[in-house]
Amino acid sequence: MDAIAALRAKYLGQTDQASDADALEAVRLAALGKKGEISLKMRELGRMSPEERQIAGPALNALKSEIDAALRARRAALDDAALEERLKTEWLDVTLPGRPRPMGTIHPISQVMDELTAIFADMGFRVAEGPQIESDWYNFDALNIAPEHPARQEHDTFFMHRAAGDNRPPHVLRTHTSPVQIRAMQAQGAPIRVIAPGRVYRMDMDQTHTPMFHQVEGLAIDRDITMAQLKWTLEEFCRAFFEVDQVELRFRASHFPFTEPSAEVDIRCSWEGGQLKIGEGNDWMEILGSGMVHPHVLRAGGIDPDQWQGFAFGMGIDRIAMLKYGIPDLRAFFESDLRWLRHYGFQALDQPSLPAGLSR
């Protein structure tokens, strides 16, 4: 025990006398390092009798903890002293003007998602979300897309790899956000009003198509929903989104597996002087697809089509962003060019709202 007391006095004294971090580290190694005196003493416990070990073990552990605590306290004191000395030599003139800091920029896609969310929220729609990797059933079968439909072919859809002998249903990168509608119906039932914005994936790449892009789809189900209410909803959206007083939409009969009847929707516009103007002129431009939800889709979502009916629509977020903000090439959205983002981006603190204006 006298040896332990001597070690205690020795290393506590050296710790107090250490004048800098290097000296303190030397004390730590001499005492607690792999070949330090206290560490070597700890190794001798195995050669002691049980009675001796019962006395020496706790004493050595207590000494090790005491020395370690003293080293930590001395290190903190040295750090505080160094900081205080540094502060004596440094000063700041608070009267100097502040340095400008670069501010982050909101991507146009994020901005447009916020804009359309604000518009549809004002009409009573909530946002629904779902996984981007979907089962074949949610992405196709539940939406009344037949097995022979071209969309199921590998040249249009990204199928997930399956090992040989794997009999589980195939999974895909979702080709639209319509599976979110099925999941929302299953979770909430009817009545329901939701929009489903998000990323989707298809094998396509040119000036107006990319393998990954963004869509928003809308769904409204109630007992007496009609095409007239669909038309009003889309007109109100276009009026608010494009920030124009007059909007004229044209519905053209079309075919989608998940709606019946189905319609492509065109908006009146003009291209005079190469500049797009919404709500005026003699031209028409297709902007989205829509229709009344097919009874098979309602059944897949757990809703009785004899009691409920509704409308659905879908549009490309990237496309309407290009139209509104005059962006000519879709591929630029995904090239991570900061110069492009500084030109088309939005201030980080600008929150779209209907009363204050969407794209301030």
C-alpha cells in the first residue's frame, strides 16, 4: 500500500506541474500507458494470492481513476488558460459592417411543389405519400392496367432485379404516383381528397423527358362527384398557378386504364414573339390527363363503386415548372449547375401562399 501511496503522490504532483498539453500527455503515458507504472502494477494482480488481490485490486482501480480524473481536470484548466490568453490578444470591432453570407436557393421543382400544395390545400386536398419502389400490383394491377399493356414492358419500366428462383411478386420503380391513390383509399376510405406529388421513373431521355421526373396526381371521391367539379378544380388550379385572371380549358376524349371516361386537358395560350402567354390567344397546349375513377380502381382501393364515385388527374411537375418559368430544357433540372440554379432558383425564405402570392 505504501507503493500505491507513493505512485499517487508522484503522479498527482507531476500532473499539477504540467505546463502544457505535451507535458500532460507524457505524465499520462508514464502512469496509465500500456507500459506505465500503474498499468504494470495492474498486471501484477494475476500473480498475487486471492487475499492480496482482494486488497490491492480496489486500491489500484481507485488510483487509476483518481489519476485519470486529475489529468482530465488539468487538461481542461490548460485549455481554459490558453483560450483566455488568446482572447487577450484578439478583439472584434463591432462597429464594422457585417460580411455578406451566401444564401441557399430553392430549386424550381421544390418551389412548384410548394406552390401546388398551397393551391390544392386551399381547395381541401391533403398531401399523400407512398414508396418509390412499388409492387407490380400497386403500380399496374390495382390501376386496371392489363398484363399486356405496353407500360409493363421493360423498355418503359424499371423492374427491380430478382434472383433466380425468387417467386415473390415483381417490384418496379413506380412509373407514376397513382399507386399512392390506392394506398390512400385503403388507409382512409371515402370520402377522400388527396394530391400525391413525388418522383417517378420511366426509360426515356430527351429535351422534354428524363428517366426520373416528378408528377402530381389528384384524387377526389364522394357520393356525387362529377366531371363538372373536375373541370372547376383544374380551372381554379391553373388560374392560381399561372397567376392569370382568365383560364380556358378544353377537354378531349382519351383513354386511360384507370379512369372512365377519360380526357386530355388543353389550356388556351399564345406563342406570339416566342413567349408563352396562358389564358389568351388561339393556340392550345396539352397540360394533363384526367377522368372519372374507374370502378375497378375503386374496388382495388377498398371502396364500393356502387356507393361512391370520383375524379382523378395527373400532370408533370417539371413540365408545368418549365411552362411557368420559361425553362427550355428539362435535362437542366438535374444537372446540378449552380449557375442555372442562381438564375432560376428562389430565395430560401420565400414561402408560397395564395394571399401573399405564389412566386414572389
